[in-house]
Amino acid sequence: MPSALPRVGFGYDVHRLVEGRPLILGGVEIPSPKGLDGHSDADVVLHALADALLGAAALGDIGRHFPNTDPRYKGISSLILLGHVADLLRRHRFAVVNADITLLLEAPRIAPHADRMRATIARALDITPEQVSVKATTGEGMGFVGTGEGAAAYAAVLLMSS
Ligand code: MG
């Protein structure tokens, strides 16, 4: 039984950028010569968000709920995984107050796609786009983000009991 106090959660994820994969971020496919590699669709934004939500509820992490050794999750849309997390939170009587996500990616530019990501995430969580923030920054040419080797995402969320 959750307490009446709000609960904060934090998530982080990283995936490698490779040729021959679609780039899917925040549930939205973005035109790009490279995409993220992983067992699922490798949506680094949704993975960080799902981990933040599970963390706020102290319900483990996505690796525990959706093992990357399980063939059921091979190539799966991470929106489906996020939907499972949303169901789990509802069963534990948690409601999402807001989510704030920062994506680290050198290219392409994310700003033109951010509002579609917010709407897509809001739909999966059954909340409004105003409760979802998607921000992006580059690595300024430094490190694995800056050289285009991969992308990372951070997410913070607040839950309250419903
Ligand atoms: Mg991941």
C-alpha cells in the first residue's frame, strides 16, 4: 500500500548507434542514417522513463520485468513495455504527477520531434502531454555521445498515490 507522500524516481539508459536500425525515441520513429541497437527497439528514452517509474514505486527495474534474454521481448516496441509498467503502477495505486526526460544525442536534432514524443508518452501513461517534458542536448563532440557512438537518456518522475 503506497503512502500518501509523493515519491520521486530516477532512470538512466544508454544504447549504441548502429547502421541498419530505425531510430526510435520516445515511441516516435525519427529519420536518421543510424538507429539504436538492442534486444527491443532500443528506445533509450522510454527505457530511462520506465526505470524511473519503477524506481519511484520501488518495483525493481526493466531488466527484471523484461529480461533481454527473453525472446518475447525481441524487437518489441518499448511503448508496449511502458504500457506494462503503467498497468503495474495502477495495480499498486500509483498515479504519475509528471515526468522530465533529458536525451543525450549528437544527431539528428530532436526539437522538431519532442512534442510528438510527449504526446506518445502521455498516451502510453494515460496522462496529458503537459505532464511530460522531453529535452535534448548533445555531447558537444565529446565522449560516446559526442562522437555519435551512442545515445543516453535520463528521466525523473514524481508519483503520488491514487
Ligand atoms: Mg535499454
